[in-house]
Amino acid sequence: MHAVEGKVQPERLGDMPKAIWWAASMLAKIGGGEVVPVTALGSIISAVTVMLGIGCFALPVAIIGRGFYEEIRRRDFVLTFALVAHVPLSSGLDAGSIAELLKLLSARTVPAGTAILRRGDRGDAMYLIASGAVEVETARERVRLEEGAFFGEMALLSQQPRSANVTAVRSTDLLILGADDFRRLRERFPEIGASVEAEAMRRLRPQ
């Protein structure tokens, strides 16, 4: 640009330091736009410089961002794997089965006092308590469930609205299994499905 437009715009591109500043600001897109090319060759140089700036800065930023995303995914997978393996319901599964079960579950952390389920809501998922505690309020009683327990399965088994209110007693890590995935779970892991059904039947019996 100094060679092409230095004589045309001496106040802006007339010496090498000014031309270097223009090139650097155009590459980083922090300026340079106040210098408008006068010649056709200057316009071409400006366009090429802007495209080089995209290659020099935008692409590396995207690559670094992708690296951070992959690292976060790996960390979340390890954390969720540990949570699932810690739940007694899956204690009899090997590492491969737990990894397969992970595909059906999603993790959620709720603060103390959060209403997780409400009576009358549609049953669209069941919940496993990885850590923390919840209070289940039915028409008959209040029950406290802690780490390793699960709830919300009755609405899935009966395909009826929720029959209880569930509130987090303290900060609680939950593993959520959707209704469709619940059916897949029963097919893929019959022993887990049987345990869930047995616990549901026990809860239905009068105390």
C-alpha cells in the first residue's frame, strides 16, 4: 500500500510506519477503514488484507473455541459417569453398560427449595438422586429421599399424572430419564426395569 498509494495519500500512507499501522489495523479489524483506497490495485490489496485478517485471527479463535468445547464435554462425561456409577440402581452394571446408560440420561443440579415435580403434572421423566436430598409429599405422607434413591417412576409406569409434589431439600444433583428413554431402559436393562417396578409397587402398598 505504501508503494501503490503512498504518493496518492501521503498523509496516511506516505511512509512505512503509517503503512505498517494500516496493515496491522486492517488485519486485526481494529481500524484502517478510514483509509479508502483510491487506485484499483489499492482496492485489491485492501480486500486481500481483510481476508488474510480473517485467516489469521478468526480461524485460530474457532479452533481454540472448539478445543475448549471438547474439553468441557470430556469433563462432563467423566462427572456424569461417576454420578451414574454411584447410584445403587446401576451398581450391577459394567463400565460398558454404564456408558450406554449415559446416553439415555441427562444431568441437572437444582438448588435447595426448588419444586422439581408438582401433583397433577404430566409424567414425562423419572429422576435419580446422585447427591443431595428431596422431599416427596403425597396425599398420605411426606417422605425424604436421599442419595441413591429415585422418584417419578410411578407416573411413567401408570401413564397417569403426577401424584406427588417433590421439592429439593438441599442442593441436589439429579439424573433425568425421559419417558421414551425409560421404555428403552426397560428393554435394554430388564434388571433395572424390574427394580424400578418393584420399588413402585412397594410405595403403593399401604404403610
